[in-house]
Amino acid sequence: MQNNITMGNFDNYFYLGKVIKPHGYQGRLSVFLDTDDPDAYLATPIIYIDFDGALVPYFVKNINLMNNKAVVTFKDIDTPEQAEKLLKRDMYLPLDELPVLTGNQFYFHEIIGMKIVDKHFGFIGEITEVLHYSKQAIIQTFHNEKEVLIPISDEIILEVDRENNSIQVELPDGLLALYLDE
């Protein structure tokens, strides 16, 4: 284990997944990877594990994938007792380890501050936050101080324009009026 502990502020990290349970008796762990592309993280050298607000780095020996689950072997974790301390804990990686996305794919943190432009209405506002609900992520923006919530969906988002820091959308009929009409 490394002594480089990050306290409290996880702004420069992203949630990778969770340690689920032990795997065998040699300190290996079954983990859930909350990602669309688990293969992108096979060569990850260090995973940071949250211990009550402190991110503690663990060196990775090996990762074996099984869909969105994996068996991870950490350096210096080779007994069930050592592995037990990591159970049910969240795992993080630094933001700079995220694979670069192109086209209309994006990470929620990267769209904060982008302009939302509707195909028919025009400029709506800047994205202030991405709200996470159980079945849907929602973009929050404000138009003339009125909150507008836009579901994140392939049917609504037409183009992510990183060069111009904007996202073009085509909102369903009546959605914008729901927020702007009094």
C-alpha cells in the first residue's frame, strides 16, 4: 500500500465501482465496475479506495474481467483478513485516467458550463449540474432564472460540440413550455 492518501475532496477523481466480496482465499476481490467499457481499465496500475472520506491507493497486480464484474488482485493483499478491510468500499481513479470520448459521448463532469441550444428554440442556458435520479440522469440549466430540466438521452441530444462548448438538443414538444410558461 502507498502512503499517498487523498482526503475529503474527490473533485479530481471519478467513481470506478465497488468492492463486492472476497474471491477465494488469497486476498483476491470481486468488484463491480460502473463503466460502459471495463476493458479500458485492464492496465490500471493503482485503484483508490474510499475509507470514510480518505482515498487510499492500492497497487493492482492483476484484473480479470467478467462483463462489468472483475476479480482484482492487489499487491500486499494476500489474505482473507486483509481483503475483508476493503469489502463494500467504493473505488476511484483520477480523472486524467478516463478514456477520451468523442462524438456525442461525454462524461457528466465535462459538460458543466456548456451551453444548451435547442434546434427550434435556440439558446436555453448553460449547464449548471447533472442530476442523478434512479432511472435517468438530467441536465439542469436556467433560462431567464427559471430552472429547465432536460433528460440525457440519445433521442434528445443531437450534437456535443466541444470546440464551441455547446450541446445541441431537440426537446420533445411541450417540454420547454412546461418550465417557461407561467
